[in-house]
Amino acid sequence: MQTSSRQIESNQTGPHDRLQETVLKHVEKPFLKPIADHTQRVFDQIQTQLDTLKRPMVFDSCCGVGDSSRALAKEYPDHWVIGIDKSANRLAREREGGQPENLIMARADLNDFYRLAQGAGWRFDRHYILYPNPWPKSVHLGKRWHGAPVFPVIAALGGKLELRSNWKLYLEEFAIALGFLDHTSELAQFVPEKFLTAFEKKFHESDQPLWRLTANLA
């Protein structure tokens, strides 16, 4: 039995009126929260693995159960594909076909991991943020990636950035936020040739429009 996905409901009718203020505040005041020990250990382990074989990087943020990461690893076999999620339970779910040799998945706090990656001089070739938690209430702007203190770090890591969402306003805000950092982006509705995540499939089958934002941050 197919389950329909609910439409996102928000008390916002357009981009948040404090978006510019919020983004520029984070540009002017770097994010200085201490790095969690667990994320530091995970980062160090991944850095050691990357040092064994130099490859360009594809980064899959909030990868969930890792279906998108596995698909990307097959699509980019000459890259390291790194999938990070905060949930050990999601990452532990088994999938058929095993794990590609170029795929690394780990549990970590992305707010910390992004900063460690920047500090180590990482540059992404591609960066995917697929169907992030929309945090649709206006009071939660700071929980959206473009409203978070780590947003300038995300932009600084470079690469071909791709976000997908079923909430157009999230991507519209993200595009505006990138503009405050002098980056241009493109936003368009799309129909996936293949589904990268279970959420993507569910939203599509619920007849919800899917939106994609792309930006070259290199």
C-alpha cells in the first residue's frame, strides 16, 4: 500500500525577512563552537584513509541510510564518495550489493565535520545535500543550512553543489544566501531519471513537485 507524503506547511509566504542579517552575521562572526571528540576521531580516521589514495571527493551530506551515497559511488568510481549522517541507526541499515570500495560512510556532526574539512584544506569536487529537514517554521531559520553558523564554511568547501527539496522556498532562500557570498546558482523543477533517496521517490509518487538548486562554488 502506497503512503502519500504530506505537503510542507509553513507560516512563511516568502524568503525570511531576517535572511540577509542572519547570513552576514555568520560571515562576520566565525563559528567557534568546540569540536566534538567523536567527530574529530571520525574525521581523523577518514583523513588517514583518504591519504592512502588521492582521489577527488564527492560529499553526500545527511546521507541517511546511504542509498544516495552508494548510487553516487557507482556513478563516480574514480572519486572518493563520503557520506556523513548523525544517526548510527540509519547508517547501520543493510542494503543489497555490499559497499563500493570508493565509498566511506560515517556518523558525525556535520557542523563540526565541515569545519574540520575546511581546516584540513579539503575541496569538494561535488557536494550533495538531498532533501534536508526543511524546518518550515519561520522561527527555525537558524536550523536551515543557509541560516546556520556553518553556512559560510559550506560555501568555502567549493565544488559543484546540488540541493534537492520538495519545498521550493528552502532552495530560494539558499540561492539568496549564496548570493550574499557572491555565488550564483540555478533553481529549477525537475523529474529524476532515477531516485537517489527513498524520500525523493515518496515525494514524486505523492505528486509533489521536486526542485533542484545547482551552483559551481569552485
